[in-house]
Amino acid sequence: MSGGAAPADEETLLQADPRLQQAVADFNAADWYACHDGFEALWHETQGPMRPVLQGLLQIAVAELHLERDNRRGATVLMGEGLGRLRRCDDEALGLALAPVRQLAAERLNALQQQADLGSLPLPRLELARAAGTSPVH
């Protein structure tokens, strides 16, 4: 991406980038390592308002990778950091429905903090905002 792109263009360029589509597919397949690589590459190239969105998703993916490797402490820290970043983002940033991801990340973070089993909680998934159904009510 060019450094001269306007902020609105940044989101459009990212949405058209096949690497974002692949990172989302990897996220939804629970391929956390590949997902991490994809989001991280885009994050390094992004300097505008979409950077925290990418970083938040990246941190949630790494939290899930830590869980796979039985590192609950690392998972707790990164889930909290990722959730914190996504809470400051638009609900439909990058064309993704972020509210459901934030909700599930909060539930998973709470379970981690309570030393509870996460087995009953679904893994986070990313859906397209327009496919999520409703638009936000103001």
C-alpha cells in the first residue's frame, strides 16, 4: 500500500487485498498461526485508522494460539489487549462485523480470568458486516 493513501482509501485497499481475505479465512478455520502471519503482514504495512483493527484481530488470534499451546497467561494478556483495541473500532471496520467478535472475546477473556474451562464457548469467527444482518441502530 502506498504511504500517500487517504485514510478512507486505506480501508478500501485493505478490503480488496487478498491477504486480508485469506487471514479472515484462516481466522475462521482456527488456523491461528497462519492467521497471525496474515494479519501481521498487513498490520506492518498499515499506518492509518485500520491499524488498531488489524492489531486487535491479530492479538485475539495469538491469544487463541497461546490457548492451543496451554499458555493461559499469554492467552489472557493478549485476549485482553486485542479486545481493548477492538472496543475502540467501528462495528463494521474493514467490512467485518466486529461486535460479535468483541462479545465472544469478552466471554472468553472472562473465562480465562476466572480460570474456567473454555470448552463450552465457541471459537471467535469473523463475518462480513453486510452478511451479519442488521445495521446498527443509533
